[in-house]
Amino acid sequence: MLDRLEEQVTRNRLFPTMLALTFCFQPIARADEHLKTGNSAPPLSFKQLLQARAGVRGTWEELKGQAVVLEFWATWCGGCVDNIPHINELAAEFKSKPIQFISITDETDLDLVKHFLTRHPISGWVAFDDENSTFKRYGVEGRPQTVLVNRSGVVEGITNIPRSVTPQVLNDLLEGAPLHFPEVPLAPPMGSEPGAPAPLLQVMIRPAAPVAISGTSPGLALDQNGRHEEYGVTLLSLLSEIRDVPENLIDAPEWCSGMRYDVSIVTPQHQEALRGPLLIQMVEAVFQLKVHTETKPTRVYVLTRLDGQKPNLRVSSSKEESAYWIRDKGEAQLTGASVDSIVRIARFVLGLQVVDETRLTGRYDFDLKYDPSHPETLAQMVRDQLGLNLAEGQRNLVHLVVDSATEPKTW
């Protein structure tokens, strides 16, 4: 069954595009592997340079001895436009210091940008990139992105949050001290904004929130309007769910049964079948799981008939199954139930896999009472009340073995 499930998951594996958000709804700006702090700043190539002295082309030779703030921006970028007053305030405050502000755009409509500047003036130089060459050298994939270069032409800082460039950061840049960008509060996480539309597709796995925050007890599962949520579950129970394997047949590191998580999955209407494959893929990615299946001799309980004794099970006349089971009292009343109901109760109470070898296939009515404070007595109760034998044994069973798993950390 596990092999078939793995084949099915492989056939149906989804590869959702991972989306990230910046102020301009572009991929998060990042420098490529050639742009790293501590390295020399790549060349600057500008098609036109506004607000600079006549004849200045904006090369590093011309900027020698000055610290430089490079701001990659665009007129259509809302976050960039919102950041203009901040850049202007910094430029005014450091006007007498050896520091040059350069705002670089890769837009090709020069007249549009110049008209924009009449309404939104930018202090410092405004540069038009030459055939996108500077953006490529600095690995810019989105904007705003700010690169801070010291007076020796070495990259000292890269950030996607221009507001984190404070006067203290620039003073440190000028003095050659290490840069420490302060944390700046951002907008609420996507989906948590007031009045936000419901997502079409979403998978979230987080460390379990305290009951005071979640308002629910660990183990609660909810299904509503395409959203499936589970609270306070362990990785072991998640593996049991997505792999359809009892927890006691999963060999995993101890922390997998200790740390708890909250899980939320949202799927579009009529696509609930996506939940399983999505959860499998996300759990494997988040916990960096590597697993395999293996048949092992396993300690179990075996349910059999008593030699020469008829089971104390009444053949049911009911066409539907009903179960009344109070676990903490040790009372079960079942109607129209199969022997598998006894197996499930015994598995829960005894904590081991239970193998049914009774060959009883009918539907029965029966009552069962046991002492929940002494689980080991359940076997005697099954014998006395149901006329069946429940005894420890050993069978070869398929285990899901976790070869490696990483306990994830939040940012």
C-alpha cells in the first residue's frame, strides 16, 4: 500500500511556483553571486545622468573617495515612489559629507521619467541604465534595492528595505564601521491584511500557537469553505496522515513526536483532492525529509478466536454502524460494527499495532468495558466480555523509516 501511495504521489506531484512579495509586487530583489558585501562594486554604465556636473559619466574613478548610495528604482514602483522623501531627507542631511546618492532606473522612456521628476523630485543624481547592464551586474530582479558602497569602492551593505538606511548606517559607512541595519516594521503578512480576499491556494505550516492565540486545543481539525486546518499536531502524526501509516509503524527521531505544529491548507472550489499531494510536498520540503519503507519484525497484539469457544458477538440487524466510545471511562457500545472496531480501540489503548486474525467478516453488536488507567487489562476484558483472544506476538510489518529530518527554525 505504501509503495502504491508513493507511486501515486509521484505521478500527481505538484510544483507550485514560489511567490515572494516586495513593495512593487516583483520578486524580492537580490544580488547575484557576483555582488557580495566585501567585494568591489561592479562597474556603473549610464546612458544619461541627470543632476550631475557637466561631463560626469558616473564611473567609479570619478566617485573615488566618496561613499555611494545606489538606489535601484522605477516610476511604476509604488514602494520606490514612497521612498523618495526618505532618500531626499538623507541627501539633505549628508549634503556636506563625502557621500553621493545615485538613483538608477532601467526605464527606456526618458521623457516619461523626466516628467515624473517634475512632480516627484529626487535629490542626488538620477541615472538611466545603459541597456540594463548595471541592473544585470548588480543582480537586480525587483525593486527597490539599495546598495551601499564605501569610500574605497567596496560593497558594504545590500537591502530591499530603503527605510533601514538610517543616518547612523550612513555615518558608519563613512567611518568604515560595520553596518547594522535596524529592523523596520513591514506591512502585515499577505493574507492577514484587514479585508484581504481569500486565497485561492495556500499551504501554511507554523510552530503551534498557544491556545490563547489560536483559541483551540491541540489535535483539533477543522474543514470549512475549502480550508482544512489542524492544530497542535506533531510531525509524527502528520507523517501518519499523509503516508497512511500508523504512528507506531513510523521510525523517526524523538523530536518528531514532541514538537507541535499548526497546519492550514486552502484549495480552490472542487479541488479538495489537491490537499494530500500538497501537504506531502510541503511537509517533505519544510522538514527536509528523506524516508524509505522497510519490512521489520514488529511487536504487536494479535486478535484471534479462542479455541473451541464461540465469540460473544451478536450478529447485528442494523444496516448502519454506530459507535459510542468514551475513552477516558473505558466504555464502548457498538452497533453494526466490524471486528476492525475492536482493533482500532485496542490499538489506541495499548499503543501497539493490532493484527486481526479472527477471519470474522460480519457486522456485530457488542459492549466493551475496561479500566483506562490500566491499559494492559484490556486483553483480559476482550477475552471475558467478547470471547476473543488478544495477546502479544510478533509479525513482519512494513515500517516507514525516516532517514533524515531537520527541525526547522523560523526567521
